[in-house]
Amino acid sequence: MLDAVSKPANSPGRVLFASLIGTTIEFFDFYIYATAAVLVFPKLFFPAGDAASATLQSFATFALAFVARPIGSALFGHFGDRIGRKATLVAALLTMGLSTVAIGLLPTYAHIGLMAPALLALCRLGQGLGLGGEWGGAVLLAIENAPPGKRGWYGMFPQLGAPIGFFIATGVFLWLTQSLGDAAFFAWGWRVPFIASSVLVIVGLWMRLRLTETPEFARAVAKHERVKVPMLSVFAHHSRALISGTFAALATFVIFYLMTVFALFWATSSLARPREDFLIVQMVGVVFFALTIPLSAWLADKRGGRFAMILATVLIFIFGVAYAPLFVHSDMAFMIVGMCVVGITYGPLGTVLAQIFPTTVRYTGSSLAFNFAGILGASLAPSIAKWLADHYGLAYVGYYLSAAAVLTMIALLFKPEPEM
């Protein structure tokens, strides 16, 4: 890694594709779990009886990954800021990929009893560790290779991995549910996407092993600027950036998981929408999610990342007020509008978080902020939304989203100036 400064620069195409393919794989792995947590795991990995309790237990294993993600941020961030972005990204991808394949091989509750949910939870922790280290490194791979004035555009590519990964994951589950009867789907069909992700991991590893180190990290190494323990430095010297970055990302996480995990659960249970029909609705919404990410990235380069995020947060607040009426009136309109808002907030997020930390702790700091926001805004979002909807009505799920937008707006207004 120390001779990276003398190596030829990565080509733009290689950088952007490597950052995109990695996050696509990581988010594909993550989303197939989210879909299975609604459709499969309550039936196969928890005791038969109370369906509502099984669903909540399944959501609890879903939340575990968000607890593990900051640990992954600290672990992989340490090596990313000490050793380099490239090697750390390879290790994060392997961690996520192996955990996902293992889920597809697990025996169910009918075969090993309580060991089944325990092993499922362990694999979910592995997914969280891997994704905790993946996202920050992929964003830095892109923006630390970006030419002046193009950081928003370059930083968009790892963000595009989220809708692409989600689209593929949902499409695979839709194809399986339409091609197989319920008996075959629950017997073995649900395992296919988890095991098949191994092919995608191999492609991602091949791309990342061909990269050289980012120029900004190579310069930091050449100038002997690395810190011994990046995480301690973040907490000691960049706590304001960490706190503001965490809450700046809060509403992004809340809206995304209300539009995906909770919406799938509520539509197929309380609104009695057919499972296959709503998966198609979600896939249409994800197309609009992907289309609006470049728009927000362009806006971030033209007017600044904070401006783009503030605009997105205003839209999130408004959408929160309209959440219930839209959902009940037309799930397609609900999904298209909501996912457009998700794309507008998600596009510039990586660049905004990375820019508030210096190179020496950027991997650790941006990853921690992103994943702390995941704990606050995503890990419990499906469970909180279900409780609110059950006790007070669907409108209060929207108010919960609007409240998150208020907290994000405050954080954006007090965000530190960029370090880059």
C-alpha cells in the first residue's frame, strides 16, 4: 500500500464500476434478508403459534444487523484508515458474502429447534459487520478518485448500488414466488437468492482486487498523517461531525425502511394486497429511486450537498404528512412518490458525510455516522411503525417520519464545514 502514490491512477470507469458493483452486492444481500424477514423467516425459523410474535421476532433479527454495523464501521474503518481502502473493501465484501451464503444453508426450526433462530441471528450479525465496513469504503473509493467539482457525481455511484441491489433482490423473490408453489418456495426456493449471491461476490472481488489505492489516502501515507486509533480520534476530535452526520442521515433511513420492510408487511397483511402484486409495485418504485439519485447528485455539485439534503428533508416531512392517505388510496402512487423522495435524499448522502471528516479518519468517521443513523433510523423502524399503526393508525407512521425529518433538518443546519 505504501507505494500506491507511485502507481498509475485508477481509471474513472474502473473506480465507478468497482464502487457500484460492491454496494450492489452488499445491498442485494441485505435486502434479500429484509424480504425474507417478512415472507419466510416468521414461518420457518420461529416456533409455530402466534404469527404476530413470530413476525416481531423476525424483525428483531433484522434489527441485529444495524447494531453490528457500527462495530463493522469501527473494525473495518480502523484498517481502512490505517492500511488502505482497497484491502479493507475486499475483507468487508467477503464478510458480508459468506454470512449471506450461510443463511441459505441453515436448517430451520423444524429441524434443530431454537438453534435455528440463534444461527440466523449470528449470520445476520455477520451481514451487519460486512455492510458496516462496505458502505464507507465504497463511497471513499469513488469520491477520493473524483476530479474537482465532481464529488457529488462520483459519490452517487455507490449509492446507486442500493436501488439496483433492491431491484434484483425483489425481482428474484418475485420470480421464485411466481414460478414455485408455496410448498416448494418454503421448502427450498427461498434459499436460492442467498446461495446464488456467491456468484456476485466473486465478480465484486475480481473488480476490487484490480484497483490501486486512492490518491488521497496515498498522499496521507506519504506525509505520515495516519493516526494510530482512528475511532478514538473521531470521538475525541470530531464528535460534532459524528453527531451531526448521524442525525443528518436519520430521516433517510427512516423513510427507506418505511417504504420497503414496513410497507411490504402492512400491504400484505393489513391491506390484504397479494404478495406478488406488491413486490411488483416495489420494483416500480425502486426504478424511480434509481432515477432520482443522479438528479440529486447533479444538484449537490451545482448548489452544494447540504442544499440538496435540506431540500430532500423538506420533501420527507411533507411526504410524512401524506403517508397514510397515499398508501391507502393508491399503493403505486405511494411507492413512486416515496421512492423519488428516497432517491433525492440518498444520492448526496455519502458525499455529505464523507466531506465532514479529514482523510485520516474519513473511513471510520463517515461509516460510524452512517451506521449510527442506521441504528436510530432503521433498525427499529419496522417495529415502531407496526406498533404505531396497530395502536394509533397508519397516519402516525407518517408523523413518525415527519418527526425524523425535523431532527435531520436541525442536524443539517448545524453541520460542520467540509474538510475536503
